[in-house]
Amino acid sequence: GLISKKQYQALCPLYGNVLLSMALATIKYNPDGQPKRVKYQIVTLGNLNLYAWEKKDCFALIMSQLDFRLLVSRAVNDRCILKNLDINQAFCQSKLPENGKYVVQSPPGSLLTPNNTYLLLLKTLYGPKQSPRHWYNNAKMILTNMGLKQCPIAPCLFYGKLFDNKRPIYVGLYVDDIIYYSKDPTVESHFEKEIATKVTKIELLGKTSYFLGFKFEWIEHYDRELTCKMNQEAFAENFDTTGRI
């Protein structure tokens, strides 16, 4: 919420000094490794974080390559093409605890905030060290509240039935990217609609053609068998001779 300088001074003993912020641009790439668009985010300077924290407060699990390949293999075995979706501004979705809020100064040149005003963060933002953990816990809560179970040995894989009389759905979570499939298209559609009600905005990407640096080719055979080819050709081609992208 927007607060005045006077309000900030009153809150300073509770929430600490104001944190600086900046607008950060990130280049998004298409499946061929070529620039597609520029994405802007408001980022706070996490190095100025005033709250005491330990590694466990910041650590957020991500889907491993082994878990990812397991999900792909299961989808192929079930003759299903994986779909994926993207959570826009994922780190801005989680509510901050009462004892973990921040006051932030808007980026230089911002036209949305008047002079001598500040932003009291009610939700997480990119930059603070605890933000990844907040988002992971929020994403896990969303999926488990839908009735999905967390795989005991692969915490970023979820599975279960959204309806008792319909097919299960299998879901992989990698930060703000979700990959999933079900043998029943109506279950996939319901899953997408449920996710959309829990976050600000999602981008439905449909059939997975690019994920975690891999390009996918799905081949459906006449006998209903399914083949999935994966490669990182575009990723490799964008390395120069020094090994930099």
C-alpha cells in the first residue's frame, strides 16, 4: 500500500529502514534460443535485508532433472502430451507475515508514486532472500488444497485426483513454471481454471515445446504409441567459444 513519509517514519521502528528498488529487464527466449520479448520486474535490493534469516528460511526446492525426466517418461508411457503454464510475477503472489513486511522506495523515475511517498509491501517482491521460500510454500499450498499429494521422494512432483470419478493428474513444479498432464482433458482444463483463480495471472502455453532449456518434439504414431524427442541444440548453439551465452 502507498504510505506518506510521516506514516513511514512511524512504521520505521517496526519495519526498519526503507529498502531501495529498481526496475530490472530480463530477456525471454523462444524455443530456438532467440530473444522473444523483454520482461520488466520491480526488484528490491535484497542485500539490504534487515531481517535475521537462516538458510532454511530462504531455501526453496526446485524440480530436479531426474524428477523432470521421470514425469516426461510417465507421460509418454501413458500416451499423453505434457502441457505447461507460466505463473506471471510468481514471487509477488505470496502474503508477507506480519513480522516480515518491508517499506520500499519506488524505482527512480516512477510515475506511479508521488514524491515523498513509500510502498508498504503486503506481499513478497523479487529481491528479498526469503521470497523464493514464500513462493514455494504458497505454490505447494495451492496444489495440495486442490487435493494433490506431494511425492515423498520428489517434493516438486504432485499427483492425485481432482474428482473421485475421473482420471488423476500429474504435476511438476519448477519455480514459476508448471508442467502437467492427465489422460482426461477435462481434468487438465479444470486444473488450469483452478490455478487461474489462485494467482494474479497465468499464461497457458499448451503442448510443451520448450521447458528448462529443452526443446520437445512429440510424435504420435498410428498405433496410438507416443514418442518424445528432447534436445538442447538451441541452448548449445548460443554458447560462444568462451563458454558464455
